[in-house]
Amino acid sequence: MIYLVYPLLIAALLWGSRLSKKGEWNDSAFSLDQMKALQGFFAVCIMLHHIGQQTCAPWLDPSIITPGLELFVPFGFYMVGIFMFCSGYGLYVSYKTKPGYLEKSFILYRVLPIVFTGYVVTLIFFAARLLLGEKMGPKQAFWYLSLAKLCNPNGWYVLIIPIFYLAFFLAFRFCKKEKTAVLAVLAFTVVYQLIGTAIDHNDWWMRGEWWYNSVHFFVIGIFFARHEDKIVAHLKKHFVLYLVLSFVLMFLLYGVAEFTRGFASYYGENWGAPDKILRRRVTLCSEILASSAFVFFVFISCLKLKIGNRFLKFMGGITLEFYLIHGLFIGLFGRSMDGLNGIYHIQNVFLHVLAVFALGTLSAAGLSRLRKAVFRKRKVSRTDG
């Protein structure tokens, strides 16, 4: 039954979609609604990626592998790249179209809601760990509650996004020229990735390659938004060529990245490789190329294919919350959550997927309402001047 997720995903993506005729284009390809729909779709795919890591990943003991979700296992950071691109793109568009965007409550309404949601989910995971019997002293509790260590294994995303938002804020707030601001964000991204590749796997921040192997899409999103008209006009002129090229490169570069990962590896510290940092950077470069082909293919397809339906609109509105909370139910109803036994192991993977999706969606909707209630913008009346 687990293979039903594939046609269901296709149906969720294409239900209500419209393919533009020859000579016509999807003028809303990079609209907020379209990007929210894409993020809603890939949030569900990331959930399947995380479940696949627990059920059929190649590093698991063969005796416990249950097949079905293998397709999703290697593509987590590819899909996170979509979110990073949309974040960079959206910030730049808002900066250009909303007067005083950076001066008027950018921190309050763009950064703090993410931090708030992430911390609320951290408290939920903290309580769950205690209920599942994790033994922790005051020091371990402090590390968890201070976010120095992650209660939520997926919580890394909510830590790095505010950091990149702040980099955008500082660059575009204080650099006199836009080009300089973009270069400043690019420099920050490169330095961040260089630092990440210099750190061994650990239990703290920057604990693995997933912390840095998709962040380059943030500055790519900014660059694309800044030159959108020229880039889109060029893509339309050579649409078929770029569509076919990106489709082919997506598979070729994926193969190169997988070969490089196996040959060079992010895990050189495991066998004392003297060139472990170089190995990580070589692997990262190959993954940057492969994921770029994937993200490029997704967005060039949007020039012809307009997606959007009630399901994608709903999921697009709770993407952050769903991304953060669904791992709780993977752990509670899977084999374990960071080594802790869950409350009940649903061995049928399809039923596990349904349980995680249903409970994750309900919880995410509640968290979204809480976030909006706390950070509701005050309406300005005429008497306010």
C-alpha cells in the first residue's frame, strides 16, 4: 500500500493545475500563491523523506528495512533548496515592493515569528522526551532549552533561516548599493559553508552537512528576483532547450553527486582522513550542482504549468509548522526518536505515513493559529495619523 503515496502525490500536485498553450505562459509562475503551493507540496515530500530515513535508508540494518519510500531518501536537501530559494526571492521582492520594508518591524514580523514557532516546538519535543523516559540532568535540560542541542532533530532549519534573514537585513539595510548587498549575502553564504565543512559531525550546531548543503539557494533566490525580468525573458526564448537540458542534467549531476559522496564523503573523520575538510568541500560542490539542476527544472516548469488547489493552499499556509512538528509523530509511532522508544510502533509504513500526516497537519494548523495570534499586525486607524 505504501506505493499509493506516489499517485496520491501526483494527484495532489496536478489537481486543478493548468498547462499553458503554445506561445502562452504562466504569468503567476513566481507569485506568492504559486510559491506557497510548491512549498506545501514539498513539505509533504520532506515528511516522506524523513519517514524513509527510518524505514528504508541504505544505512539501516537490512533486517528492519521496509521498502517503499526509497525515492525520497536521498533528496531531502534538494527539496529544502526550494524553501531556501523561495525565502531569498520573497525577501527581495518584499524589499522592492513594500516601502520601508526593512525599517518597519522586519525583525518583529519576519524573524521573531520563526524563532517563536521553533521554540514552541522545542518545548513540545522537550516534554515528549521526558514522557518517553529520557534521563536528563540539569545540564542536558539546559542544552536542550537553550537550543545549544536540538530536542527536535529537524529544528536546525528554524535556526539557520533567521540567521540568513538577518544577513539579508544587515546587507540591504546598510549597504549603499544593491549589488554590494547581494555580494555581501553571497560572501556570508560562502563563509558559512566553509565553516560548516570545517566542523566534524557532532551533537551541537552545524552538526552535519544538512546544515549547509542547501543554503546557497537563498542568495540564488535573491539574485533571480533582482534580475527576474531579464532571466525569465531569456528562458522563455529558449524554453524547450533549458527544460530538456535541466531535466537531463538533473539525473546526470545526481549520479555525479552520489559518486562523489561515496568517493570523497562528508564523513572523513570516521577513518581519520587528513583531508577530511577538502573531501567535504568537494562533495558539497557536487551536490550544489546537482541540486541546482533540480531546483532550476522545478521553476522553469512553472513557466508553463500553473499549480494550485485547496490542499496545496492549505499546506502552503502551514509549511513552517508542518516541517517542524511532523518529526514528533514519526518518532512517536516509529521505531524510535533519537534512540527513545516511541509510544507505539506502526509497522505498516502506509499507515505510519497517514498517522504522521494527519497528526502533523492538525498540530501544524494549531501552531500556525498560535503564531498568527501572537504576531497579529495592529491595524492602523485614521485617528493614528
